[in-house]
Amino acid sequence: MDMACRIVELRNKEVICIKDGTRLGCVCDVEIDTCCGKVLNIVVFGKPRCWGLLGREDDIIIDWNCIEVIGDDTILVSFMPPRPHRKKRGGFFAKLLK
């Protein structure tokens, strides 16, 4: 059964990773190859840093082939975004333990 979906309907669907159940965010944009009229990727806004005061993390770009299911409210994907590396801080307690 073939089902049609408009790009505007994709925009606010929640994207969930089926590998670990994490919520990646909502679709904010779609990348299209204008030469062949094919959808290449969906884009999810990066998570806000410090309640949005310090901007956002990088956007998550998910290849169209990673989409498993498009439901009424959610999109299930088999995609794991790279985890940001946290810097070790040499704070006050780290200096005490030396």
C-alpha cells in the first residue's frame, strides 16, 4: 500500500530512534534533490544548550533511507547521532583529589 505525505505534514512530527528509544526532536526541514525531485534527508533541530541561551547543538541530518516508519505523529528512524564529546574539567574538586 503506497501512502502519500506532504512535506508540510512532516514538519512537526517527532523523530524517535528505534535503536535506543531516544527522542531526537521534531522535523524542521527537508532536503530535496531538485534535479530528480527526490527527498534526500530530513533535518531535526539540534538540542538547545542551557535552555537555549547558549544556542543549539548542531542540527541532526537523517538520511531518507534511515526512516523506518512515518506515523501520524512520529517518525521512527534507525539512526544514531554522534554523541558530543564532553571536555573533562579540572575544577576545584579535581584539584583536591590530586
